[in-house]
Amino acid sequence: MGVPVNIVVGSTVWLADPKLCWIDGVIVSINDDKVEIQTSNEELVTASLSKIHPKDAEAPSGGVDDMTKLSYLNEPATYSGNILIAVNPFQRLPELYDVGMMEKYKGVPFGELAPHVFAIADVAYRAMINEGKSNSILVSGESGAGKTETTKMLMRYLAYLGGHTSTEGRTVEQKVLESNPVLEAFGNAKTVRNNNSSRFGKFVEIQFSMSGKISGAAIRTYLLERSRVCQISESERNYHCFYLLCAAPLEEINKFKLGSPMSFHYLNQSSCYELDGVNDADEYLATRRAMDIVGISLKEQEAIFRVVAAILHLGNVEFSKGEEDVSVLKDDEAKFHLSTAAELLMCDSHALEDALLKRMMITPEEVIKRSLDPYGSALSRDGLAKTIYSRLFDWLVEKINVSIGQDPQSRSLIGVLDIYGFESFKTNSFEQFCINFTNEKLQQHFNQKVFKMEQEDYTKDDIAWSYVEFIDNQDVLDLIEKKPGGIIALLDEACMFPKSTPETFAQKLYQTFKDHKRFIKPKLARSEFTIVHYAGDVQYQSDQFLDKNKDYVVPEHQDLLSNSQCSFVAGLFPPPPEDTAKSSKFSSIGSRFKIQLQHLMETLNSTEPHYIRCVKPNALLQPAIFENNDVLQQLRSGGVLEAIKIKCAGYPTRKTFFEFLKRFAMLAPEVLDGSYEEKSACKSIVEKMGLADYQIGNSKIFLRAGHMAELDARRVGMLGDSAKVIQKKARSFIIRKHYLDVWRASVQLQTVWRGEIARKIYMGLRKERAAVKIQKNLRRQVARKSYTEVRSSAIILQAGMRTMAARYDFEYKKKGSAAAVIQTYWRGYKAFSYHKSLKKASILSQAMWRGMTTRREHKKTLMESLEQQAKMYSDAQRAQQSAYEKNKGVLHVDENEATNDANEPRHSVRESHIPAHDPDKFRSLAVEVECLKALLQAETERADDLERKYEETQEISESRRKRLRDAERRLAHVSDNWNRLSYYMSDQFTQLRMDLHCPSSSTSTSGQIIRDDMVDGSDCGSSDSDFTFPAPAPSPPNFSSLSAQPLQLMVQDLSIAEVTGTSENWEGDDKRKDAFDGYF
């Protein structure tokens, strides 16, 4: 349709960039199909000629507000015709949306002020008032782009223009605005992309009276994401109302038997429980206040949150396998949550348990109850929770509509559609399929609107437009909604067969749409399929399509809750009509949503639409960050670039005659003589340039894509040729002027420089003479100062050394006296110790020998005595035995003789027995034995005592010997230190002598005196017999008194005394100890 673009050197172009998406630059050179471009960030890149796009060089550097004003329709702007592109700033900008800003945009023609949502709302309101036709504003964008906030701003502005109509003490607009917190609490949730994402579509109809005042309103909702109630992904949250209730006052938490969100299965599937900067407790109170404003009574509010709490408890009911693999309640905790849910729903807990664990099957013959397995019971539980929440949300919307009130007499309305934008995630399920289906419908409506606007623009200038191609997406819509044969129809068909699976459904799609250009089967896929949408390819996973599409209530659940003692819960589940109950027609979410979407499109088609495309600048949800690639993808998803394609399909460039002549009149200078009209002048220019397939209207000239670039290239070439002539003249003039300026400056500079050189020479001579004089005085001062310092140092050193020598002599004499005392005490101590040890050893030896001898003799005597006593005892025994035998013979005498002579035999026996049994003798012997034992015991104890005393004496001697060795080591250390001091002082005196012999050196006295540590490092330890000292270094003759020989001789004397053992008499150990301690 267009013509090839003429690109020349010097043209400004757009170039694809991996980081910035698009970057502008200037063409430096062209080589066949390759061009070199100097980009705006000072980089030189090479690109293909087919990959670049021309840029309007005369466009403002900061961009334009309306994209349609651009010469080249490939640059996005804030407006695209009457389409507003709103960017989420991710921060509060109250001054941008206050009453002052509303007053500023009130009644101002569209396009005169900067782009703003108030400008769109004002256009819609003025069109409704002036033309009497309903208008609609379609707000779309991906999650986190700011659709909900934009909708709030629109309703605030419309309330500002048409407010002050009240019902029941509160204004309609106040109820409309306050309905947002209620719907957000029950219909919004945190997703990966947005902390407050609307999980439903909303169309708000604001009704106006004939005077332009708001007289009523109604809210229509679409496709609530029911699956979120039971299943959430990581980093996401469930609906806000659950967390708000868990943060309610303690009284309500106890009443509903709630706890932390982490304790509920429907909430703890994700680790995200709180939102940054949001206090759930405050939001709960705000939601209750909003419910008051929209007309929900306190009793109804309590019933609403009872139902929400019941859903949480219902999610904690877990199941396990019982007998015959039937499902039973898992544990006591599951029973508690079941009874709590039944209590909150005011129904029978046993009936609720049966409804979850069993399923009723109706046959022509009878009704059969079938037990479910744990998985089936869990599905039944989740289905009940989703149904309850969906009915609750529908009730809230209906209650808000009743509370706000609708005006049946209204003939004008403004609808605000807050709908989810195009979605493409890593995992796309049934919700994304319905959302993208909605966006395809809205995109078709959008394309038709843009094409209609194009037609109006062409008709206005009498331009033929019948051959302009219309870009349509009807083939995608047929793929999805066509009946029969569309995806939704096939999905409903699969749901009606109990044995259908996601795999069989996917295989049906593969067979039906294998040749469809908008349907793609991924490789190695079993249940996935891809649809080519207008915004890009999206791959769907059909694993849960069947479950999520089913829209029916289990009869057991319906009967249970419709008989609830709570009127609110029973109202959510009214008995179905008889014709509906008898009908077996299948109902699905997809079909119902298609019908809702059809009604919505009928409403939109009956209104004048306006579009706001919300854009999320970055995925981090942070202010002042703009990610170009993401923004460009959102513009494609929002259909903004589709509008550009529609314009490019016809005549994308439209210039008024005045603008065209102002820019391209230089291409035909003859048209500037004043004899041409604007229209004919424009025609002459394009004919001269050889352009074809253009049209000239009543006020504008319409050019095909590429015509503008061709004219710009010719214009750049002509400007380049003219610039070369101007440059030649200008350069000659500049060079001549520069030469004259340089000549005059050089003459003046030579004059000044020569004078400066003469002054420098004179100053140099003066400084040289002054330097000689300064040097002379400085050298004299340095020499005198050096001599004075050396002399003072020598005097001080002489005085110090003389003092040291006198002090050393005094210390030497004092130590000599002390050494004599030490020797005296030491020799006495050694002699006394030796004598005492010999004496103790001899006494001990004598005692031991005498004890041993005594014990030996005593033992010998004792043994002899014992042998004698034993002999005596055996003799006595023998005598007694013989006497016994003799007496036994006497007893056998005749009885009569024995009777008569009885006294005599007894007397004779007693006389013969006395000598053998002398008791006194035995007692004396026993006493003697005991005495001998006592004596032996005493001797033994005495020997042990002597041994113990000997050991104690040895220990005392050893401790004293250790103290002596310690004293010897300390004395050796003192001697070593003294030797080192002597060596050091001798070196110092030697150095001093050398310094005194060289007084002329200025640095000899200031240098550091270096110690020569060449002393013999022999061992200074001691043994038990003597001390060893290193040989003293030779001392100067003038300081021979510093020798350490006397101290060494003294210690050697001590060692000799230790060896010989000679000493004087010492008076006790304490005196000897005090003598050593006093010295050391």
C-alpha cells in the first residue's frame, strides 16, 4: 500500500535497541543494504536498511501529546487520537487529582491541556450533555497498571461534575465511590504483578438526569475468579476479606473461632500473609464503614463475615481413607472445623458431613447414595466453598445496586468499564482464556471504532476510502465462540460427558482446528494448545478447564444450605424453580460468560466509546523506573499499535496546506511568487517530486506511508546542497578574518613578550646576587650552630659519664659488702645443712637398726617362750590322759566297794589332777603374751613415725634446695645484666672518644649512637654446684673500675663453699631465709 522509504545520509531514523527498545540516530553512511548510524547515546552502530524507520526531525524533542499528529506513525505518545495512555506512577500524586485540577479541566476542549483522565471524563460528559447520547469509558491494562485507581479518578470527576443528588441521606456518588472498598475487599487479591489486583470485571453505569446530575447507578460484574478461594500460588494472596477478618477485633475473632491466617488451608498455601504498607486491622474497620455507607445493615454485615469465617473453617476439613477406601474425617481437628463451619452456617453438622462424604445418584428405580474417596470429598468441599463465595459476592453486588438505586427515567448514562487486560503467564488456565477472549472482543470493538473515525476523517475531506483494508480479528473470535465448533462449545460438550478428561478434550481440539491459522498444537503436548491472539501467542494448559467450566450446584449442597436456620445463608441458596429443577440442560461458566460479554458489547455499541489504556512502567512496582520492552509489549497488548496499523493502511500522513507548504515549499521555489493558491501549490510540489497515489482534500493533503520520508529525503538533499554553498562562503570569510586577527595578535604578543623577557633577565640577576649573600650568612650560621651543639653535647656527656663512674664505684663497693655477707651466710648454711642431714641420717639409721635388732631378739624370745609353753601344755595333756585312763580302771571296781570307798577315790583323783591344771600358770603366760604383743605394736608404730619424719625432712631439704637453685639463677641474671651494661658503656665511651677527636663534622654529634651487640651469648644457667658467666669484654683503660670480676669471684666462692660444705653456725631457718630475701 505504501511506497518505499527513501533514506539518505543525514536522515534521522529510529533503530531497534535491545535495552532501550528503540533509539534515535542520524545516518552517517550508506553501503548497499547496510547503514552506519550515529545514535543519540554517542555510539556508532551498523544496521540493515530494512530494520530502520524514519523519524520526524521537526517533532519536539520531548515528544507530542497526540500520536496522530506525528508525521511517521511509528512513535507512541500519550494520546492516540482519543485514546489515552495512562502510566502508573506507583506513588501518590495528590496535586494531580485534587479539586483544583478538576476545575482546570472542566469544560476545556479536548487536546488543549496536557493529557489527563479528567480530560477523557470531561469529553464523555460534555458529549452526553450536548448530544444526548450515552457514552462509555473503557479502562484496560494488565494487572498492576492502575485500572482500579483510574476508574476511581473517573468516578470522582463525574461525581464532581454531576453530584449533589441524594437518596436516604447520602449522595448517589458517595455510595458509588464507597462501593469500591467493599468490592475490593471481596473481589481483589494480591497477585505476582499487583498487590491489589481486581479478579473480576466491573462495568459501572452512572445515570444522569436531564439537568446533568447523577440520578442513579448500577454495577455489573463479570467472571469472578472462583478458583482463587481454594487455590493460590506462591507470593500471592487469597481475597482480601479473609485476611481482614483474621485481623478483626479480638471479640469477633473469638466469636468466629478464628486465628492466624497461617492456620487455615485456604490461606497458608502461600507464604505471603501481609502487604507492605497495609494494615489489615485498619482496612477491616474501613470496609465496615464503607458497608454502612452503601446501606448494608449491621445484621447483614455480621452474616457476611460469618459466611467468610465458615469458608475458612470449611477449608480445614481434611479427609482420609477409611474402610473399603471410602472417605472419612481425618482427625478430631477436622471434626472441630466441620462442626464450627456448620455452626456458622447454622446447619446440621451431620448433614454437612454427609454432603461432603457422599453423593446421591438418582435412577428411575431408586435413589442411591455413593460414598466418595478422599479426593472426591476434597473436590466436593472446594466446590461448596467456591459456590458459597460466588453467591456471597453476587449478593454484595446486588445489595450495592439496590442501595445506590437506579433511575428508570434516565435517558443518559456514562459507563466506566474496569476490565482485566490481556494476560499471558507461564501457566495459563481457564481464567486467562476467558480474560483474553474478552480482550479480543474489546479489541474488535476498538478496531471498528478507530476505523469508523478514519472513515469520518476521509468523508470530511471528500477522500475516497472504500478500498482501505480493515484489520479484523473475527477469525480468532470464531475460533473461540463459534457455535457449533468453537472452543467453548467443544468444552461444554466435553463437560457433559462424565468420562471426559483434559487429554480427550485437547485431542478433540487438535482434530478440529488442525488447519486453523490461529490455533497451534505445541510439540510433545498432550493437554496444551496455543492461540494466536492480536497481542501475541498464548499457550493454555487445559488440565482444569473441565472443572472450572462446570457451573452447577450439587443437590446435597443446595438442599443443605437452603434449609439453613440463618436467613442470610438460606437467601444465598434459594430453591430452584420447578422448570429449572426438572430441566436437564447443562450450564457452564464459559457459556454464561459469553452471554454476559454479548450483553456488555451491546451496551458498549449503544454508547460512544472512549478508551484509556493503563500501562505498568516496570515489574518491580517502584516509582521512577521505566522498562521500555515491557511498556512496548503492553502497548501491543492494549491494541494501541493496532490503531496505528489501521491508520497506516490508508493515508497515515495528513497535513494542512499551510503546514505542507511551510515544510516543503523549497522543493518548488516557483510556488512562492504568490500566484499559486495553497491547494494548487501543494499539488505542484508533489507532482514535481513524482509522487503517486496521494489525495488532496478540502483542507488537507493525504499522503501514503513512505511519501513523507521521500519528501523529507528530497528536502534534506536540497538543504544539503544549499548548505555547501553557504559553507564555502562562510569558511572563506571566517578564515580571512581569523588570519587578520592572528597577525595583529602576533605583533602585539611579540612586543609584550620581549618586554617580559627583559624584565625576567633583570630580576634573575638581582636574585642571583641576593642568593650569594644569603648563602654566605647561612653557611656561617650553620657552622657556628654545629660547633655550639657539639661543645654542649661533649660537656653534658662528660658530666654524665663522671657521675656514672662515681655512682658505679659506690654501687660496686656496696655490692662487695653485700657479697661478703652473702658468702658468710651461705657457707654457714651449707655446713649446717650438711651436718644436720648427716645427723638425721645417722639417728634414723641407728633407730632403724636398733628397732630391727630389738624386734629380732623379741621375736626369738617370744618363739622360745611359746615353744616352752607348748611343750608344757603337751606334757600336761599327756599326764591328764594317763590319769583319765587310770581313773577309768578304778571305776570298774565292784559297786559295793565303790559305794563304801566313794570319798577316797574322789580325793585321790583331785590330787592327781591339780598338777596338770594350774590356772595361775596359764594366766601368767597369757599376760606375758599380751605384753609382748603390746611391745611389738609400740615398736612398729615408733618405726613408722621415724620413717614419716624422715620423709618430711627430705621434703623440707628438697624445697630448700629448690630455693637455693632459684637464688643462683637470679644471681646469674644480675651478673649477666651487669656484663651487658659494662659492654654497652664501653662502646659508648669509645664512640664519645671518636666524636671528640672529630669536632669539625657538623653531623657527628647528632648521629645516633649505635650499640654493638656482639656479646658472647653463652648459657647463663646454673647447676647445683657452681655458676657460669660469660667472659667480659675488654674495657677501655680509663674505665677499668667497671669490671665485673669481683662479682664473679664472689659467686665462685659461693659455689666452692657449696662443694666443700664448710659453713658457720646458722641460727635457724628464718634467719637464713631473711638474709636472702633482704638482698634480692
